[in-house]
Amino acid sequence: MELYFYERRRLVEALLNAKSMDEVSDLIYKNSLLLAPTVATCGPAGVNAAPFMVSFKVKDEFLNEAIGEMKRILEEMHGTGWRAMLRAARFLLDYVYNPERSDPLTLVSHLMSRGHTYQNIMATGEATISILIPPDRGAFELRTSATIISEGPLYEYTNMLHDLIHVAPEGRRSHPWYPAIVFRVREIYDNSYEVLGKKIYP
């Protein structure tokens, strides 16, 4: 997870140094595999796999502080375009990709529909996240306990992360908040071609 964490941090640093929204869009496009790994589930909706934008959760002791800072950014930077994006990137480096504040074994995302992933997680409480670090720098399988929530601090945190990037710059919302998924990592396997499934955590 350390490799994945720091690859994500380096991407945010690159965003912070970008000179235009076009450059930001290009960086996000080129790193889409890092940002949206595949989430696989199995349950009453069958075997399912879909890409999800995921992010790291901050440690519990920093959660309320992070939520408060995001609220301030969303209020102050609403509709300010490029300046809002830079402020969001700085927040991500200070909190989400700060090794002293981030919880590397808990990831979050949100569900835009009550489809296969939703049905399977509600039934089993399990999901596997498949991470590829291109071109072939790493491949990891995260077996997780997955929970879907529709209220509380983690629900706010997850949706505010989305709003920092997708709502604050443009000043408009395309959809309401959605239920959040909290992935708590139980096991990690190295699926790179050198070892092909070696368990590396715990």
C-alpha cells in the first residue's frame, strides 16, 4: 500500500504544480488507473467488477478537523475555478496524503446507483479492490470488509472529497450526495508478475 499511497501523493503534487485546467485534465486522464481501481464483489447480484474512484480516509482523530477544513474550502472557493482546484490539491496533501494523518488501510468511495456492487456489499459486507500501478510497477489485491453508509462523519467526508474536485471549481452540482462505501483492508496480496499472489499483509 505504501507504493500506491505515494504514487497517489505524487499525482496530487503534480496537480498542484499544473499551470492550467487542461493540464489537470491531462494528468487525471493519464493516471485514471491509479484513481479508479476495480472493485469486485460477489453475492446475490452475481460476480461483479466495476471501476470506482477511491480515496484514503484520514485517521479518526483528524476526521472532524478534515471535514471542517473541507467545509471552509467549499464555502470560500465556490465557483472560483482554478483557484478552487489548487486549494483542493493543497488540502489533499495536508490531510488525505499526509502519512501522519492518513489511514492507509481504510479507503472510501461513493455509490451512484443501487446496482450490483450495492446489492452484493449489502448482502456480504465484502469487496476486493484490484490496483494496477502502470506501466507494470505494481499490482495489488486488497481484500476488504465493506460497509455502505448514508449518514455520519464518514458519509460527509466521502462526499465532500468529491465536491472539492467536482463542485467547488465550477460552482454547480450535477447530482446529490450518494451513499458512501468504507473499505477496511483485511488482507493484501502482491499480484505482480514476479510473485503472482504473494500475501504481504497481515
